[in-house]
Amino acid sequence: AGRERRTSDVVVIGAGPAGLMAARTAKAQGLSVTVLEARRRVGGRTWNGLVEGTDGKDHFIEIGGQWISPDQTRLISLVEELGLPTFSRFRDGRNVYVDPRGERHVYDGLDFPVAEKTDREMDRLIAKIDELTAEIDAAAPWEHPRAAELDKISFRHWLEQQSDDPEAIDNVSIYIASGMLTKPSHTFSLLQALLMSASAGSFRNLVDEDFILDKRVEGGMQSVSLAMAAELGDDVVLGQPVRTLRWAEPDPSTADEKNGVAADVRNGVAHDGAAGDVVALTDDYEVHARYAVLAVPPNLYSRISFEPPMPREQQIAHQHISMGLVIKVHAVYETPFWREEGLSGTCFGGGRLVQEIYDNTNRGENPAGGAPGEEDPHGTLVGFVSDVYAEQMWALPEEERKAAILGAMAEYLGPRTLEPIAFFLSDMAAEEWTRGAYATSYDLGGLSRWGHLQNRPTGPIHYACSDIAAEGYQHVDGAIRMGEAAALAIAEREATDAGQPTG
Ligand code: FDA
């Protein structure tokens, strides 16, 4: 049987927050849309889950992205508009820090209880990073006059040039390396690190967990995508990976006949290509449109066959963008026992197997039966195992892995941590349509060489994803902003085209 044919003004590839926001915005601009999603669900890297406990009950977890910070204003206003209630992360009580010698310290406030010298070093490093961050335009870090220079030194190497205090270096690098890009700090550049902090306003914001991990959506962050998809109805088609995207007719007058390559494409002329006949092919559908929004993470662009091929600079650039790797650990307990000891559940230990832990107890209505506005009596902890440690953990048999991770969490919160009633590890790296977590970043030197291409439309193809965002880079807020911006750019092109005489 042939493919079912659909026609719309815009075809959106990917029904994560970016793609759904693009579709919603395009529709509001009077354009018809079809959203093609590879998975059998919407939401992409946001995903509400249930894990069965030893008590025989299901417990609610957020497998993917969940927290909202106060600067993420576009997401905040969308959440309000969709009528989704939010709540604050539990943070009452004292925090726990485990130092490089494995010694446990209980402390108040934001500053780690480190030696005075290390404290001063951390302050000095943070001030230095923020000085540089202030010079960076998150929308175009490659335009910084010293972009190439800042992009040719790894974040780790740069920190080691600034300080000889390894504890200070570990504690500062955690906020960008294991905490955000989820890659070792020697694998990405200082410029990439500065983009990360500029996208959140400042490095100090990243250090402030009460800022960066402020609120959650009752019933989970995937609800944002579920609500948008419900509005879009039949415009969203699930279980249909786009395999091929036809986006331009090679111009026969410029075709390089000997080699069978359209010279205009090779030379990048197609960048200025008009809206045209875009055809997105899945196993069951062919969608004809005037524009495409490619709303998938950049590491997956090459899963699609582009006809004609993408301009060569894009083909090269896309190979220098890769996903980080992190395991989000979910441990559910009979009660939030740490609160009995006056602890917040917030824990840090730079360089340790589990480097961060937070109280992630649910509130509100959710698929496990929570009631609106009410806190779940069970206590949930989330912890994070990043990059090299994640690899080590996945190499272990399941029971050893669980024991190692819970053991590392017990270093902070004591032996009761070892006895969860439910346990789950988020494994986005094993998901075909994500292949890592949380998001993508460039390799050393890549951002200054190719960053300027990431948001430039290729003919009728516009790009939208959190991973190419300025504000909200790597976050749901960035996805929403990019989806909206792509749809508005298309609407503007449509209006311009309509105003022009044809023929
Ligand atoms: P996203 O990846 O979400 O969606 C892309 C969609 O495209 C997917 O649905 C995919 O299936 C689909 N797709 C891919 N290829 C396709 C093809 N060929 N054809 C059709 N469809 C295709 N953010 C935050 O703000 N706060 C947080 O606390 C966290 N924490 C966090 C934890 C974990 C474990 C993860 C993995 C991620 C986060 N994030 C986060 C990041 C956040 O989840 C992420 O930035 C957004 O989901 C990105 O949304 P996008 O729509 O850009 O991509």
C-alpha cells in the first residue's frame, strides 16, 4: 500500500516541546500544520512515568526534564496559559556536602562548607566566569571578538590555569560539566561553558539551586506537551519517524552533471531558497508542505535523508554536535525521612559518583493518584550520575549498579537511603530518538566555527530545539522559545511572499 498523503502549510518534525510550540504558534498565525513524531507519545525529553513499588503501588516519576527557573519566562507564561498548576521544590532544612576526602558536612545556605582558602578560590573563579559571561551574547556567542580563542581551550584546562585548588575547581566545574552539559569538563570549551551560563543570565544563577531548580509542574512537565498536543488534535501523528525530507529541486541549469550534485546546493545558495515543495516521508505518510520545522535535537539530524543533501557546511557542522550522558536516579521512600532530621534533601559532592541529590517529592494530581494541591506522603529523591560515572554504572549488572548508586546516595543521607520502596534509572541514552541526556553541545572549537549556522534556515527548513536556544539553552524554556520563533519566522516569510507579485 502507498503512503497516505497529507498537505499543510507547515510540516513539523518532532513533537517535543519545541515542535508542539511551533505547531501551536503556526496555527495561531493562520497556517495549517502536520506534526510528525517518531515515538508513540509526545513530549520528547519530558516524560511522565510510573514505577511499581514493593508496596504493589505505582509511584509517579518525571523521567526527563522537570524544573523551571524564574528567568524561564516564556515557559512560565505558557504553563499559566495552559492552566497547569506549579509548585516549589522542597528546600526547607539543612543541606549536605561530602568533601573529596569523603567527609560529610551539614550546612545552611548556598555556600559549601569548605576550607576558607577553597571558599575564596571558588568565589574568585565564579566572579571571573561571570565577568566573561557578561561579555557573551547567548544568541550569538560566536560573535564575541575573542570567540575562537575562548573556544580553543577546554573548560577544565582554563580552570586549572586560574587555580591550583582541585576542590574549588571540582566544585565550580560541577555546575556546567556534570550538572548541565553532562560531559567531562575537558571535552568542551570555555566558550561553550560561557554560553551555558549566559543562557541562564549568569554563572551565579547556575550555582543557586533555589534559582535554577525552583518550580515543577503538578502532574509533570510532559503535561505541557500533552496539553498542546490535545489542542492540536489530529494535526499530530505519532509513531512516524521522518525518514526523508525533500526540500528543494536541484536547479538543472546549475547541476554539476558529471558528479550528479546540484552546484547551487554545494555552494550554499540554497540557504536563500524560497518556500517550496517540501515533502516529508515516513513509513506511512507523505506530507506536502511549503515549510518544514526540524524540531529534533541536532545529534539526530543525520537520521533523516535530505534530498538534496544539506549544504556541505551543515553536513560538517552537524557532526560536531553531540549529546551528553547522565543517569537521573529516582528513589521513592515510605516517607521523606531526611526531613525528620531537619535535612532538605539537597546534597552536593563535586567529583563523586552521585554529585547532586534533591527532594523530588510529588505534589498534586498525577497518574499515580495524587490529589490536586496535595503533597504525596511518600518521599522521592532524585540524584544524578554523570558522564564517565554513568558509563561505569551501565557496565555493571543491574543489582550491583543499584547497590553502588544507593550506596553513594547513603553517603549523604544515611543508611535509610539504602531501602527505597521503588527505584528507577532514567536511560535516555538508550532511546533511539534521543540518544543521550540532557542535551547537545559542540566539541572543542565547534561553537565558534559553526554556531552561526545552527539557527539559519536552510531554504524552507527552519530549526527549533532547546539545544540551539539562547535563553533557556538545553531547557524546556529554550525549546518553547525556539518553537515559537521558528513559526513566527515562517509566518513572516509567508506574509512577505503573499505581498509580492507572482509570476
Ligand atoms: P525533544 O528531544 O524533547 O523533542 C524532540 C522530539 O523529536 C522527540 O519527541 C523525538 O522523538 C522526535 N524525533 C526525533 N527524531 C525524529 C524524526 N526523525 N522524525 C520524527 N520525530 C523525531 N529541562 C528543563 O528545563 N528542566 C529540567 O529539569 C530538565 N531536566 C532534564 C532531565 C533529563 C533526564 C533530560 C533527558 C532532559 C532534561 N531537561 C530539562 C531538558 C529538556 O527535557 C529538553 O531541553 C527539552 O525536552 C527539549 O525539547 P525539544 O522539543 O527541543 O526536544
